[in-house]
Amino acid sequence: MDDTNIIARKVSLERVIVGERLRQFRESQVDSLIESISEIGLLTPISVHENPDGENYTLVAGLHRLEACRKLGWPEIDAILVDSLDEYERILWEIDENLMRAELSEGERAEHLLRRKQIFEAKRESTRLSAANLAAKPQYERGFASETAERTGLTKRHINRSIRRAELVAPDVRDTIRATPSFRKGVELDALAELSHDDQR
């Protein structure tokens, strides 16, 4: 993702719209951020893209920071505009921020990495088809695990193991255990992944 055209500015908190999020909202994290922001300020801006109406913004990354500043009564917040990124790249931006900065459980990390792989492959296929339409030889990006390891600091082994957990544990099973210790423990997710979906349930 090229960040050469990314712009920083202050935006009104009332103009930031929150859509569907990949990461589960945690009130306790907002409370912790309120204390930190009150003491040292907002160190990392949120990320947004400007809506077609030219008046509002849609949040890309930084939900907990946004909610903390709202609770503090701030009228504006520092934001990075990522309008130069396409839809795929904005989703990858959110995922990468969470993978690098958030305290994710093993289950959440697995889901984020699986979603990142899906978006990565969709974007690569879109690029391949565009190149084919232009009768040009497509230039493929590096492999998913290598590119993700460089962006997140995770090892390729950890990435592949996490994706396996998300792929093999049934979505309804993940939802059932989401609020339990099992969702935070890789060893328990690995044990579930060895079972059929019926046995997992």
C-alpha cells in the first residue's frame, strides 16, 4: 500500500461514521485509553476516508481511540485520510493496524489473518484480470505470508498456523466460544481444529 498521498488533518468527531468492524468492541479498552489519552494525549491518529457527500468520514481504523475521545468530550480528533487507497487497501489497513497495535486474542488474530488472506487474494486476482485486459503481463506481488510477515512482524509459521485455526474451526463454534478463555488460547483452538465440525460443536 502506497502511503505517499495520505493526508493528516483534524476532523469533527460528529462527522465520523462507524461501519461494520472486524474487531470486537471492548469497553474496558476504551476506559484504559481514556486514562492514557488524558495524561499524554492521542499518540496515534485514527484513519478515515471521506464520504462522497464531502461532509462525513467513514472510520477505517481506530474505533477504541475514537470512542475514548468522544467520552472525553473532544470536538475534534487527529485523523489520517486514506482516500488514495482503494476498498481492498482500506480493509487491509484496518486489519494491519489491529494486528500490529491491538491486543488480540489468538482467535481474533486467526480471524484477522484469514480475512487478510481473502482480501489479499481478491486484490491480486483483480490486478491479474486488469493486467490481462490490458494485454500486459501481470506483475504478481510477493506471497501472502511473506508480505504479511513484513507488515505485521509475525512469523510466517505463526501466520499459517493462525489461518489454519480460522479455516478449520467452524464459524458458529468460534462465535460460541468467543467470550471464553478457549478463544484466547492457541492450543485449544488447535485441538478444536483437529475435530470435525460436528465434534467441535
